[in-house]
Amino acid sequence: MENVILTKSKDEIIDYVIDQYGEQIKRVIFTYVKSYTQTDDLFQEFLINVYQRLEQFEANSSLKTWLYRIAINKCKDYLRSPIHRLFKYNEEVKSIHVAKSAEQLAMENEQEMIIVEAILSLPTKYREIFVLRFYQSFSVRQVSDALRINESTLKTRIMRGKKKLQQKLGGEYLEQYE
Amino acid sequence: MSNTNKNLNKAFNDYIGSASLVTNEDRKRFFRRMNKNNKKSHWMPKVITALVAALLITGAYIGYQSSLVDIVEEPEDITIEEKTADYPEKVKAKIADLPEDVQNRLIVPTEFPDEPKSFTFRVDLVDPMQEESRILSTEFAYGGAEVGWGLFVTTWHTEVIRDNVDPTETVTLDNGKEAIIFGNDSSKSIEWKGEEGMYHNIMLMQLESQFTVDDLVKIANSME
């Protein structure tokens, strides 16, 4: 039903993408690069890529999954790039941690915040799964489509990822989440 | 969404920031760039094509004249095209698109930890938002997760500011260049300055297999 938007002009489609998915996609980008500046730049690259590849979108697929896939691939390209390895963009990540005092953390839902920090410190291949599943509320099928990995590999990674979190957190915190 | 999931979702939002990440600036920035691209005049490429064609014809004529005078053939260096003859077409096409001076700087290994299962090639620009930007680096990636290792061969084509690295040792390569080695348990890198002061870096990532510094040096010495 949503794919009706694809009959509009490219500019209108981009407006729609920004309005409907921009915020969530930018947040996912942030979980990969952990820098607001870099998130802004990658979001621009994502939009350009969407604009250029609109003709390739297959109308019977999910627009949402297609958009996330493009954004995720942009992030992975960036993380693999020598630019990322050469220049550090971690000032803002540091400032987040510095800005949040112990008191603030205590006021926030502490347990969940600890889990989030642990998830974001996992290697990308586990982190991205938990972000899509528990933050973006993707189904296993949607995660599998967005990351282009088969469901059995996905389940194995979820299991291994949970084990790694367990080691970090010292308990099975994620078991209570669906 | 259950309450526990809502709490986790909220914690993610709190961590990243409660203010909206999408601003009007994102939209403006995108449409500014698209408008700029659409307004570009198209006479310049034609002029450049005409000049290149004229240069090629002149060059070919001069070359033909010289070949009549000088029949002594000099041995030629192996071109990157020959070095990568067995690479996937997609990789070869990307290389062919590069300027000649960049192509001439490319070197590739002939030794690998094991038979590579995948070959990819990427080009990074100094300013990724500008299509006409200078090339910052090129990277050949071999291996793939399914073979348990990944090999990244990077050449920087412009001056770069290096992160501070803490080399574990220094070695002399067969070409006489001094190279530094650094890394950790999951990846090891070797880096040296090539011709014209450009950097070459090889990073060997070990997903399941274990590699030694000697393996890395062997790969570096096989670069041609």
C-alpha cells in the first residue's frame, strides 16, 4: 500500500522518506558510527543513494527494509573505509559519556541504559542485530532481509551475541525482551 | 510492544539523545546538492573530450614516429591490468575508471593466507560529497568471513594524517623499504612508505585462523 508513494516525483519520495523514516534511520546510523557529525554526513549519502537507486526498487518488496539496507550498507562501507581508520570521530561519543553524570544515569532507567551501552559496545555484526530487533522492533525475518543474512545465521549470531552480553553484564538480561 | 521492550527502546533513545536527529538542515542540504548537480552546465565534458582526443591523436602520431627511429624495445613494467587479470570484472572495471597515475601506484599481493574466496575493490575520495574530489585511497579486500580471514590492501594517494600507532616491530622488506608492524589479537597491519611518499598498508584480520607476523611480511614481500 505504502508503495503508492513511488508513483510520485523523486523529490516527493525523498521528502516522504525523510518524514517517515528519517529519524529512525538516522538513529540506526548513529548506533554504527557513534558520532553526530558522521551520522549527518552518512544520512546525506543515504538520501543520495536512495534518490539514485529509486528505479531499482522492486515494487513488491518492503520499502522500509530496502531503505534500512541502503543505510546499513553505507555505514558498513564507512566503517571499513580507511578514512574511518585514519580519522577519529569519537569526540562526541566521549562527550555523551562525560555529560551524563552518575546521578543522571541513576535517574534514568538504569538497567536498560546499562544494556544499551553493552549492546553498543558489541562488535558490529552482533550490535546491528540487537539494534534492529530490540530498538527498531524488527521481526527476525525483517532483520534477515535488512542485513541480507539467512535466518539460521541470524539466530546463531543472536545466540552468540547474547552470550557476549552475558559476559559483559554478568546475567541474562536480554531474556526478558521479545 | 511490551513494557520491557518499551523501556529498552526508551533507553536507546535517551542514550542517543531525546532531541530529533532529523532537522530541516538535512532536507535543505540534500536538495541544495541535488539542485547544484542539476544546474551543472554540460559543455565542459565535451571540451575535455575534444582535448583528450586531440592529445591522443598527437600522442599516437609521435609514438609512431619514434617507433620508426628507435627499434630497441625496453622492458615494460607489468601494468595493474595484467596484475589483476584474474580478478572479477567488476573490480577490473573500477580500476580502469581510475586516473592513470593512481593506477600506476596500485600494487597487489600474489601471496595469500589461503585461496581467497572474494575480491572487492573500493575507492575513497578526499571529500565523498564531491564527485570531482581527489582520490584519498584505494583498497583491495580479499577473503571473506566464510574463509576465516580478511586481507585489506590499502594505498593512500594523497597526504594523510596518521593516527598514532604503537608499532610492535620494524622490518625491512625485500624492496629495501622499512615497514612498521602493529595490531592486536584480531588483526595485524604492516605499513610502509611507497614511491612519492604514499603509504601502503596491509591489514590481515583473523576471524578464525591465527596468523603470524611472518605471514604478514610474506604477503607484503609478494606485492607487485
